[in-house]
Amino acid sequence: MKKYFQKKQLVFVLGMAMTILFAGCGKNAGVSAEPSSKPDESTEAAKSEKEESPNQKEAGKKIGMCAMSLGFDFQIQMSNGIQRAADELGYEYMVYDYNSDAENMLSGLETLAVSDVGAMYGLFMAPESATSFMQSHPEIGVLTQGEVVEGARACTENDYVALAEQFIESLDKYVTANNITEGDISALWLTTCENEDSSYFDAKEDIKSVIEKWCEGKDFQFVSEFYPVDDEEASNMTTQILNATPNVKFFFCFNNGYAIAAANEIASAVPNAGEYFVFSSEGDSESFRLIADEASPYRACAYMNIEESGYEVGKQLIRWVESGEMENVVVKKDLIDIDNVQEYLQ
């Protein structure tokens, strides 16, 4: 029994010794397994690739647009141009569409501000609210559409008197060529043109003044104006004009979408559209197609490369972020009618 007990002690002692030995080996293995001071090659490669990647966007390199409504082709193309400038120069781009709602416009401006936009392009239907925002955020460079709103740094320069003269030039040429000696004129304006505090209101008044001066001493009169919210309403309003004032034969449209809608409505509503004349302040491929179609009453437009103008705006926004400087973007428009439209068709 004593021998058995001694053997049990020996086994216990040997077991403890083996346990200590293995524990020691485990500790040594842990030390040898500590991370090497040499960086992992795959991690370094990924880091290097990230650092060398072209157009890598950095924190704070962000520009934006406060759009009145992206339902309009003009604003979509301007946005596309700004996006192109942002992509080329490695900037993030953010658009807020306030959908022609003055209260939502201010919310949109604040949203762009808290999103760290350093500069933005704005189409403001409530300039007084925009001014208040810009005065409280002087670090954000704002470039406005049409004219410098108080607090903005620059604008796109539009000559609305020259635009009205293009309308008159094309209309005068058309009525002379077709021996049309009388008729009334109506206009389809953007909704913001109703706001007396908006630069668009001033633009509308300048255009009307040129048209009314041309009418003096002739049997032509400017008789009505409407403010559709979109192309569908422009079409419906055209129908109302044709029914209520059948002597209206000539339309000035402050938007090419309105002109397309009006022209299509006229073409479907009257047996002969030859005495009708639709003009737009903008143009696109569909405008050109209709102008080239002699059966359509869409006769002329003032055209600029909108996407290219947006691109130039984008570059000025980026210039502000990088240098604190910004210049106006000059807009030039060409008169397109039946005589030169073939040059613009794809």
C-alpha cells in the first residue's frame, strides 16, 4: 500500500512537471508569434494604390446645386455640366431639388451647408431668403442664375434684352415671309417670373418691353401671359389660349419644354399651323427637330450649349473652394431657325 502511494506521488510530480514544461513552451510560442515590425505587403500595396488613385476625393472637396426643379431640361443639363467638372477635378457633387417651393428652398440651402458643400450654383425663386442664408454662410461661395443676388459671389450673365430681340427678329422675318399682317402674342413664363423680388421678374419685364415696342404701330399686340408649373400644364394652358383668344398666333416660351408642349398642342388642335409661331428661350435636339419640320409651328429658339455652361459654372465653384475667388460665367445664345437649323441636327 505504501509502495502504491509512492508511485501515485511520482506520477503526480511528473504530471506537474510536464504541465509546467508545456506551459513554458506555450509562452515562448506566444512571444515568437507577436506581429513583426515589418508592414504587411498587401496592406502597403492597398494604401499606396489609394494614395496614388487619380481624382481621389478629399474631405471638404464638395460642390453643389440648389435646383428650382429638375423637371426642366435646362436645369438637368446645367447639373450634368457641373457634375462633369466635379468628376474631372476630383470633387464630390450634391444636388438639392426644392421643387419650386420657396420654403423648401431654404431647407435645401441648409441641407447643402450641413453637408459641407464649399460652393454652390443656385436658382432662387425667393432671393430674399437666399440672401439671408448667404449672409449667415459667407464661407460658401454661391454663383446664381441670371444675376448676382445680394450675398452671392458671381452669376451667369444673360442678356434678356438681346434674347427678346432674337424673338422679334425671328418673328418679324416669319410674318414678312408669309404675308402675315396681324395677330396677338402670348407668353408662357416660369412660375418664378411672378415673384417681383426675383431676377426672373425683371427678365420678364425686359422681354415684354422689347416685344411691346415692336408691336407699336402694327396690328400685333402682346395680350396675355401664363405661368405653367410644368410641360403638361403648358400644354393645357395653350389649349385654353387657343379656345379663349383665337387671335393669339404667336408664343414666346421661357423654356424649351414649354415650347415643345405648345407647338405639339397647336399642331393637333388647328387644321393649319402655318400662321402660328412658337419661339423658345432655350433649345435642344427635339427643338431642332421640330424647327426643321415645316408642319410644326415651332419656328425658332435661342440656343446655348447648356451642359457646357454648367461645366464652366462647375469650374468656378471649384475655383472658389481652392482659392476663394469666383468670376461670372458669360452665356452666349445663337438664334436658330429654318435657315440654319440643319447645322444643329445630329
